[in-house]
Amino acid sequence: MRRVVFKARFLGLVLLAMVAGAWPMAAQAAASASSPPPMGPALLTFAVLGGSTVTNTGATMVTGNVGVSPGSAVTGFPPGIVTGGAVHGGDAVAAQAQLTTAYNAAAAAASTANLTGQDLGALGHSLNPGVYTFNSSAQLTGTLTLSGAGVYIFQIGSTITTASASRVRLTNGAQACAVYWQVGSSATLGTSTSFVGNILANTSITVTTGVTTGASKLVTLNGRALAMTGAVTLDTNRITVPTGTCTSAPGSCNQGKSKDKDGDENADKSKDTSDSNKSVNSAAAGASQSSKDDGKDENGKQDSDKGNKGCNSDNSNHGDNQSKDS
């Protein structure tokens, strides 16, 4: 009799939790997360790829290939700016790096949630793996946290714009290589933005410069800036193709050593530690609890977001990872 009563009470509590939105959404989000859009071997080597032109102003540093196709104009890349790759202006290598297949696959992925009208950063959103749709434009103001190993796809009908000093943080095994921004027209990264993932833009991408000099103020992209038909415009930026194994399956992560003792995969060389992030989020259900973050920034200041035991999500396992991630 006691067992029957206990089971009845347990089931009642489960139902109440689900109705109240308190049931952890990680499993639900993971179940609806999409497979990664197919990006061929040639495309994966590119950090920057434009359709018409690629132009740069200032002391930009790019790790990976830079190219354009079917256009041929690549300007503003003197020797030393591109490392770990080469400049391909309308040649056979750039022509092989086709973006159309990956772009169409990302656009066709089944949506987890429609976030139209919501600012990705203003409410302190923390998202689990899934497919998030914006019918028109999307805006990032402040910090967006992506939490958990898996694929993240953002389907944006028209444009995405980031406000100055915006940031995308990766925690609990989330990796930059498994984040995709499918943009219907153009993407613009505002001054001092720290961004992650593969930007797949139908038209153009503009990456603006920092407001002051110094690496901490530059716009950084841990990922790729890939535009199908238009231009990619850079100005004193840091763009790095994620390296190492991309583990996108939910529940898994790459363990290793990171240079910045960071649980958030951004190439910012900050000293924040992560050892127990217990946030249970569901922006997909319209409710999220932000992770335990002490609010300090990524520029060398301590940011202790309690989470991520044993999962190193620093910069998608950059080849230069050196320090321990707790």
C-alpha cells in the first residue's frame, strides 16, 4: 500500500513540475536537436569565404583559409595576416568550398523554438542544444550562454546584429564548431563583440573593429564567416577556425587543457573558472535560469561560473590549449 501511495505522489509531483515549467528541459531540447549541416572538407578549411569580395582594413589576424568564389577580389591581406592557411582569390580551392548545401540544410532543420522578437542577450538567455528560429531579424545585446554538448542552429530570416561588447559563452561541453547561424541576408558583428560559431550568410558579413586598441577590445570570432553571394568585410579582427575534434553528440565533451582556464570556449584568454554550472534552462519554453556567473567579463578578470566538471569547452579544443580546465 505504501508503494502505491508513493508512486502516486511521485507521479503527481512530476506532472506538477512539468506544468510549472520546472522540469529540466535539457533532455527535451537534446531530443529535438538537429544533426550538423554538412560542410565539406574544403569548406571546413576556410575561416573567411565571400561570394563577391573579401576586404580587410587594419591588423586583422585570421587562422585558416581566406577566399572568395565566384568573385576573385581579396584585398587588404598583406603577408602575415593569414596563418594556418592561404588566400584563395577565385581559384579552384575556393570554388570547391561550396556553402549552398550547408546553408540549405541549416534552413531546413526542424525548429525547436521560435524566438522571434526576443533579444538573444538582453534577458540573460541560456539555451540548450536545438534549432532556434527568428522569422525576420535577430539581435544580440549582452551575453548569450549556450549550455551543453550538441548542435545549435539559429535560423534567422533576414539579419543578425550584435550590439557593442556582446558575447556568446559556451559552457558544459558546448563547442563553437557545433554552432551554426543561418542568416537570410546579412550579419553584422558590433564593436568588441566576442562571437562563436559558423556564420552562414546568404548575402554578406560585416565584422567591425574594436573601439580601442588591444586584443581585449577587438571583435573576435571563434568560428567561420561564410557568405554565399556578397562580401565579407573585416576591420582589425581576430578570426580562428575551431580545431580539434568536434564532439556534437549530447552528453559528451572533449576533455583537455585550455590556455585560459575557461569553461566558455571563447578565445579571450580570460581567467574564469567553471566547476558546477547547475542552470536548468529552457528558452524554448520561454523560461530560462541563467548560469551561476559572477558577472565579470572575459578580459582577464575572474568569472566563476560553477559548472562543467571535466568538460573542456574552450575554443572547441584549440590546438594551442595548454592550461587545465576544472
